[in-house]
Amino acid sequence: MSAKPQTLQPHVQIPGICFIRQPESTRRCTLSAGHGGEHKHFYSGPLTNGFRAGTSWPRRPGETQAD
């Protein structure tokens, strides 16, 4: 039987990626950690000429990766 590892922190940061969730969605920001401006998920949105436009949303106060 294997024991489940315990996390002492209230949440876990994913280094290098912003990963903030879009409100009322499962999408997460794919920009680098600490970026300025809006959040963006590059792998969503309409397909135009073989490329996705992406989805963006504004920053909110007090955001964390584990929201």
C-alpha cells in the first residue's frame, strides 16, 4: 500500500508558467510567470489559416495559480 504524499503549502506554484485560470473556464494562462498585461491561452479560440488566435482575459486582484 502506498501513502499519499503530504503537501505542507496551501498551493503549489508551477515555475516558469503563469497558469492563472480564466474565470468560469478550465483554460489557464500559458504565458511566462510574472508577465505584464492580460492573461492569454494560446491553444484556444477560432482557427484561422491554420493558427489559433488564442483567448485573453484581464488580470484580477489577488490571483493565485491554485484558484
